[in-house]
Amino acid sequence: MNPLCSLADLDAGTPMVVRRPPQRSIILMAVDDGLVAFRNACPHAGFELGFSGAALHCEDDQLLKCSVHGALFRRDTGVCVSGPCEGARLKPIELVISGSMVFAPNQSEST
């Protein structure tokens, strides 16, 4: 199992997009009470919310913004609070921290 990143790679203010070949993309970020991760796929149409952490950034630091249709998601829960999928939720990804490395043990390297 390959790590997603090290804890030192995470900036508290910016989400990180980690890619797993061939098509898996994960949004990873530090929040007040730890780390959260979500599959980088909007529940509205399945498109990636953004290709980089900076693209997901919203002026309100508590929200992520889908770059395709403008949906807004809470960073801590992944719940959509505004947009075409309001009330839906980003798929959470389980994280494990071992030493200084962050892993997603239930994510296949090839799917």
C-alpha cells in the first residue's frame, strides 16, 4: 500500500488532490479536528470537483467548490450546502496515519 502523502505535505488552508492510477482521485485536507478525505467526484454528475487543491478553494475556508457546476460542499462532512446536488454528500475515504505518512487502506491502487 503506497502512502497518499506525508503529514508535512498538508497545508491547513488548502485541500490536496492526490491521484491514484488509472482514474482514482482523492481530496485530502486538514480540518480543525484532524484529516478528512473524499473521493474527488461530484455527486451531481460524477465529474471531478477540481484538478488541484487550489481549484477547489472557496473564499469561505469552510467550503469546497466544484469547478464544473459551482456546488459548495462543507470541508468537514462533504455535504453539499448549495448547488444542483444540495443535501448530497461527497464519498468519504477512510484514512490511516502511520508515523508521518497518510494512507487510504480501502482504496485499490488500480481502481
